[in-house]
Amino acid sequence: MFCFFNADLPFYSNKRMTNFNHLNPITMKPLVMKTIAVLVLFSASLVSCKKSSSHVKTKTELLTQTTWRFDHATATGFGDITTQIPACYKDNITTFVSNGTGTIDESTNICSPSTAGSFTWSFQSNETILHLSTILFTGGSGDFTIISLTETNLIISQLITISPLPATTVEFTFKH
């Protein structure tokens, strides 16, 4: 049989064990219970003081929190087409306002004809489509499928036709 307390070990000698004789299990129980109670109360206070981060921003809040700038574009069957986007579109600053209006500022490189100006916007189809009253890119439309909308990225796609190429789905990424 295996023995947990070996009398040959110095730690478990009678001399050392006498140091613990004052710890009576009957008097220890209230001390243990008080310690557990204090730990539970302390833990509960930490949880109750924790700042609530349960607010999930709506798509409108995410879209309108600050301006957006073009980052890159990819096209089905072609891959990254960022270099094919004219510079006058790449530096545009697009602002969405929560009342359903917005503006495009052309920044340094100005397109001809200009794409700067005001527009209206709305979500459609259970907030899966972003509808704009203006066309952002030549060959496209005002309707974009929302791929992703986060604190830092807006990824939208649409079918674009630029002759003589066939219609192609292009995914545009915008960043703050």
C-alpha cells in the first residue's frame, strides 16, 4: 500500500507536525468560509464595475462615423485591378451622413468630368445593398452589394461593364 506520509521524511517528522497542532478543523471552518465570502464579493464587484461594451454599432453608425478613401479593387477573373483605376478616383474622399446624404471630394486629382458633389444614399434589401444616387466608378451603377462593413473597412461590389470587356464583378475596398 502506498503511504502519503512517510515518517522518514524530515518535513513530516513529529517535530515539524507539532507546528500545525494549533490549527483546529472546527475553528478553521469559519475562517475558510469568511475567506470564500470575501473572494466572492470581490469577484462580483469586479464584474459589476466592468465597463459595458455590449453596444454593437449599426451599419449606419459604421458607415457615417468618418470619411472613406479608396484602398484597392479586385475583379473576378482578373485579380487585383487597383492599378487600372484612374488616379482621380483613388484619392476621392467620400463622406456619408446619417440623414441619408453624402459628398464626394475629389482631393488633388480631379476627374473630367468631375465626380465631386453631393449624393443621397440608403440601405436596401435588409441592409445588404448600399444604394447611391450617383455612380462612383465608370461602367458601374449606384447599387453596391455590401461584402463587409466594419470600424475600419467598407468592402462593396458591383457588376461593371467597360467595353469591349464583358461585364465583371468588381470588389472595392475603402478604408478610414
